[in-house]
Amino acid sequence: MQRYFLGIKSVINETYRISSKDDVHHIKNVMRQQTGDKVIVNFTNATMICEITDIQAEITVKPIGHIDIQTEMPVSVTIASGLLKNDKYEWMIQKATELGAASFMPFVSERTIVKVDEKKFQKKLERFTKIVKEAAEQSYRQIVPSIEFVASGKALGQKLKDFDHVLIAYEETAKSGEMKSFTEALQNVQHGDKVCVIFGPEGGLSEAEVAQFGSTVIGLGPRILRAETAPLYALSAMSFHFELN
């Protein structure tokens, strides 16, 4: 059963409208659904089975039953990653959404290769948002991860106070053979905590940036991972630690 997101609270037997052009197109033209058909809608307070009651320029749905489901990680993980070239960042946020990331903070680091025009970057953010929304629907997420662009490492550092834990994935730690810092850091994280994990772009983080963030430095195993792979490794390890272990 297809699922969609509405950023409002739901009440049984009230009606709501799905107005997103992409969602309306998907329901009408891709799935070819009719009135009386059922869809799953993630509201802000619940996941509901809804009946389609009208199909026009907008889709009208009525919640008829609650779905007791939990697909979110027990900790809220933000991926703060240096922007990557080509479509690597898009691929990373798609897969990281599937793996449970709660939000993303792409930032311009000292070694970022991509040239960023903040005014033009808004279009990229719109595309990023569409990618994570579709990935959230596909992977049965209950939220759509948020994306906030951060203009510099210094600006990112100012946002770190909003988190219970901040971890820096630093390749020099992996090169030194250190193998336990990530596991030890996770021992201090409790369910419900907000965790930010920071990753560099293709050239990695500089020593100055690591010092500036002033947080716990971790390694991600004995191998050096690509910038787009490292966040996925971290999320997989956190999922095992908090959900499967």
C-alpha cells in the first residue's frame, strides 16, 4: 500500500487533502487509484490507513484506522556532511534516509570542491528535499528528514550546541589504527538523544576544523571510506547498536 506524508495532525473520520503535485500525479496517473481505494498517510501524530474519498486537482482522504508501527531510530541522527561533487551527495542522502537519518546539514568545509552560490543553491535544496521524501516513502519512514544548508564550518560549529552528542568521523583516527572510539561513544548515547555525526567532503576535514568543532573524534573501522560511504557505515553501525543488538 502506497504511503504519503502530510505535515498536520490527524483525527479519525475527518477529511484531509493531499495537494502536492507530485503526490497527486502519483496517485492519479502512476497508481491509477480510485475513490474507495486505501493509502497510508503519515501525519505528524500518527500513521493512518486512509480511504480516498475524492479525486480532483487535490486528493481528499479520510483516516479510518491507526497503524501501530515504529520505523524510526530510537535516537535522532543528523548527518552533517561536507558537500560532495556531482551526484554523490544526492546518492548519499537517499541511502541515508533509508538507513534512518533524521536530518541533514550539508556544509561548505575548507576542502569542499563544489562551488556554492547560495542564491542558486535553493534549487538544489528543493531537489534534495524531493529525494529524501521519496526515499522516506519507499523505506516506510514515519518522518521526512529535514535538510538545512550551512554556509561554513564555523556556522556549523555554532549549531552543535543543539545536540546531546557530537561525533566527528576523522580519517586520521582510522589511519592510526584506533578501533574502539565509535563503540565507546555510542555507549553514552541514550534513547531519545539527538546525535550529530560530522563528515568531511572528498578531501576530508582539516585539523583546524576538527579542533574547531571540539567534539568526540571517532574512527569508522580499519578501512578508509569514501565521503559518500562513511555516513552510511555510521548509520548502519548505529542501527545495529540501538535496534538489532
